Amino acid sequence: MSDVTELEAEAAGLVFARFDHEDAWAIGADLRARALEEHLPIAIDIRTAAGTVLFHVSLPGASADQEHWLRGKAAVVFRFSASSALIAARFAETGAGPNGWLDPNEYAPTGGGVAVTVEGAGVVAAVTVSGLASADDHALAVDAMRRRIRDQLG
């Protein structure tokens, strides 16, 4: 199975019944707690497509550069309605990169931005992590989102 196929299947399992400020807070707090416990130098951002910041924190060791990566990964999520890791994998699979048409100052097609998809509504927000390897940023966000979906299901 290709990375694209795996990431598409993963996204299909990351659909929320609902998503609100409390859900954003729960996911962000979960990520923050894990990062502090594991001494991860990351920044975490959860925002809507309209730009409303629902959760944001930079932890010890995160650099100011992480802010650029957070914004760029979230921009990819909102432009393509998919995780930034999936878009990066599609570019890698086809050999067609974003050069020349996707402004690198605005978009960061690399793992760490994950679409918050609500059943019947589509992509409503992005959970973004930056500071580790792209695959690790992506995995952290996905793990926290899966836990919140399980919590919603009771």
C-alpha cells in the first residue's frame, strides 16, 4: 500500500460528528500534555479556515520559525482539504512538486497539518504541529484527534 493510500484511509477514519471550541481545547491540551511529558520542542495550533485561532502554544525549545511552519501547513490543509502529509505524499508519488505555483512563503506541503473534518460539513479546522520530523508532527496530531473522536463516541 502506498503512503497516499494509507494517508487517505487514515483521513477517512478522522471524521468528527461535531467539532467546537471544547473539542479544539481538548485536542490542544492533550497534545501539550504529551509534549511536556516527552520534552518535545513543538508548537501547536488549531484554527478554523476563516483564521480563528482556537488553540495555540509554543513549548520550551520551539523556535520562532515554527510559527511559519504552522501557518504554511494549515494553509495546505485549507487549500486542498487534506492533511499536509497527504499532499506531500501525492507530490512525491507523482513527481510533481509545488515549485512554481505554490508560494513557499505561504504553503508548507510537509507533514504536521491535519484536516478536522466534520460529517456533513467537510473541513472546518486544522490541527497543526511543528518542531519534529514531518512524520512525527503528523502522527502526534492524528493520535490526539483519534482520542478526541473516541471520547465523543463515549
